[in-house]
Amino acid sequence: MTFDRDERNISGCGLSGMMSAKRERVSGTTIIGSMCNMRDRGNGLGSGFAAYGIYPDLPEHFALHLMYDFEEAREDTERLIKSVFEVELAEPVPTRKVRAIADPPGFWRYFVLPPESSLSGEQSSPEDYVLKRVMEINTRIEGAFVVSSGKNMGVFKGVGFPDEIGEFFQLPAYDAWTWIGHARFPTNTPGWWGGAHPFTILDWSVVHNGEISSYGINKRYLEMFGYHCTMQTDSEVVAYLFDLLIRRHKVPLELVPNALASGFWKNIDLMDERERELNTAIRQVYASALVNGPFAVILGHNGGMIGLSDRVKLRPMVAASKGDWLYISSEEAGIREMCSEPDGVWLPRAGEMVVGRLKGGSDE
């Protein structure tokens, strides 16, 4: 058998993430370099980045990043936003012209708080209120899409290679303590600005490599709890599942893989009694939340960063650490671009979660 050097099985999209547990902020230059080092994992039909800690002047406001296909969509959305939120600041997201990016949509950001009078009845928390409004915009207003909606964070994504999207959004001007990045190679869903990764809800942002074959049942399950998938790609369900399990259902973080990447029944049967009962209960209660198919995901949130692969590990994931920094990527080459001499590099097992937690503050 002859090995063809011109054809390479790269197992799909490229992922990278970096997090400082001590909240040391760095510019977007490093994460862009990591993604560019894996350029052949994408085909220019989608790239994006999520950054945490970038709005220190308004850390308690929800930062709504909006994408608009046309001016009427912005006018309709702003009328809604002003009617349901207290708006501290509204401004265009700074961008610059890039030769390779033609006719991009418009991007605005709004720093908002739910009005006190609205936080009663069925809306039990500010987060639930914001989630409902995000879904309202995405489903009701044609040409408007909420790119991100968390506190002290933002998502920047579009159609292009990582260096092009980084330049378009001027990411080297932002400083963050957690960065995650994505280079997309779409296979069965369209390459469009809203379909680029990361996918978000509130402060959860997900980049994904793979294919969610359980998308249909995951989508229908999430709709029972008020989530609506509008971005035309299977990856969107992962962000919503993390929010549902961790924030709304209070599932302990260490048990999330037992639901999303649960072991096979034949392996559960071999566990000791207590562990078997726990895993059986989780699989039964969250049967519709099980994510099937090949996947590797990196999840950013205001408490840290998480990496998780499917229960067979059909998509690659590498992790490394250096001091208080955690790095996760599809390839060691992506990590070496962020940290040339890590203290340690390892390959997480199938279904094993890599967890990085921020120190200090309310998120610890």
C-alpha cells in the first residue's frame, strides 16, 4: 500500500483553546496563530473565536453580539431590545475591511440588563429571561441572529479562514483570559456566517469537530425546555445541552459526560453496584441528551474551559498545561503554537472530560 502525501485524513475541523486559571489576559494573536497552524483543517467556509474577560468595564451586563443581514433587521431588533432590556451601551462591533471577505453582514453589540420588574413569575433568573429573549430574536426577526449573549465575553465568527476572521474583527486588540477557536470544514450543513462556530447561549460557547447523528432527538428534547435551533447546523445543540444540564438542572460538572458521552450498556453492567445505579439513572433520565456520533468539543464559560470527546474518541483531542495555563487542541501542533514548551502533554481518553477552572471571583 502506497501512502499518498497529497491526501491526508485530518478528521475534520480544527479546535483550539487556552485558559489562564489566574485570569491573566492575553491578546487574540496567540489563538489566531494556533488556528493558522492547523489551516488545512478548514476550507475557508467558517472560522470563529470566543473570548472571556474582554469587557472589564461592564462585567455584570449581558453583552449581546448581534449579526444583521440587512438594516431593517437591526431596526426591528433594536426596538425589541429597548422594550425588554435596560440598555447601557449600543455600538457597532469594530471591524476592518479584509480583501478575502466580501459583503459581510453587520455586527452590533448591546450591553443590557433585564429590568427588575420582569424577574418574576416564570422567569426565575436573569439568565432565563435573557435566554428567552435570545430565542425570540432568533425565531421571530428575519435577518437577525444573536451571536453571543454572555457576561464579560463575546463571540466573533464568520465565513473565512481564521486569520481572515481575526483580522476582520481586529482580535489582537482584545485581551482575554480564555480563548477558544475554530476552523470549519462543513460537510452536510451550509457554510454561512451564522453557521460558523462557536455556538453559544449565555456564557456557554462551543466549538465542535464531528457530526451529531443524534441531532434530531437532541433538538426535539431541547425544544421541550424552550431552546430553538436556528443556525442550520447540528453543533448548536451542544451549547444548549450544557446550559440545560449544568445551569438549569444543576447536574454536577463531573457527571455531565455520563449524560452527553455515556458509556455503553455493556460497560455499565460491569461497574460496581453504586456506580452502575448512578450511570443507569443518568442514561435513563437523559436518554434524549446523549450525543451520538463522532465529536470533539471545547466549551468556554465564565468559570473556565472544558474539553470532551465522544465515547469512542472518533475525533482527535490533545491537552497540555504550563503553570496555571490549560491548552486543548485538535493537534499538538496547535498547542505548540500557543505554548512551545508545555509542562506536560496528554491524550484524554474517550468520553473523558478535561476541566480547567478559573481561580478567584465568584466563578471559583
